[in-house]
Amino acid sequence: MTEPLDVLRVFCGPDGRHGNELGVVRDGARTPVREDRQALAGKFGFSETVFVDDPERGVIDIYTPTLRLPFAGHPCVGAAWLLDVPELVTSAGVVTARQDGEFTWITARAEWAPPRTLRQYGTAAEVDALDVPPPGEWVYAWAWQDEAAGRV
């Protein structure tokens, strides 16, 4: 169950460092069963792995190590760059894509994004002491370091 894998770094710095790594299996037809895709995504260990089911039409399927996602922005940006197509077809729907020089842009429906909770804390130390939220729960915890200076 080993597949050829492209590793992309999305949202990297100008020097190509940092960013968020993404795995892309270009020939998704070789692994058509969802359970097998899920197992591969877990084995690869990237935050997301994309399986390309039709490179010309931009049909993709997105997995984290533990679940299938109908849409995720970071994998769509990477897949749009790699495939160089005007749109991607995800299980959530069609995502438009365009390349502008060194940048790749996507447009998707806001309601496809997972809900997020924003929580303000009194100090940065309180934020640092927080436990990791359970999988699937998106919490943005923050505190002012210097409110007058606008530093979070």
C-alpha cells in the first residue's frame, strides 16, 4: 500500500522554508477505497494528504491522519498549484483557483470552513498553559501582551 507521494510546502517564506507540508498522491485511482486512503494518510502523517482522482478536472479527495475532509484551504492551495487547473472539485463542491506569478489563489464558500471559537485570556501564560483541544474543535486562544501597542 505504498503510493508515490509529492510533498509540497504551502505558505512558505520567500526562501522556501517553513510553511505547512502537504502530501499529494497524484494517482488516486490506485487507492480508490476510502479506508485505504485513510490508512495511507495516517501512515504519511501530514496534517493533510490529497488524493488526485482526475488531474485534468481537478477532482481531489482530502484526508487528515484521522478523518476525511470535504474541504480544506491549505490542501486546495497546494493541489491547485501542482495541478495548475482553473478549479478543483472537492466533496464539498467546486473551488475556483488561479495562479498569479508566484502565488496561487483559491476561492471557496465560507460555510465550508470549520467553526472556530475565539477565546481571550488574561495573560500569555494562561494561553501557554492550555491543554490541546479535542480533535475537530478549533479554538483560537489569545491574550494581550501589550494592548496599547496592539501586541497579542
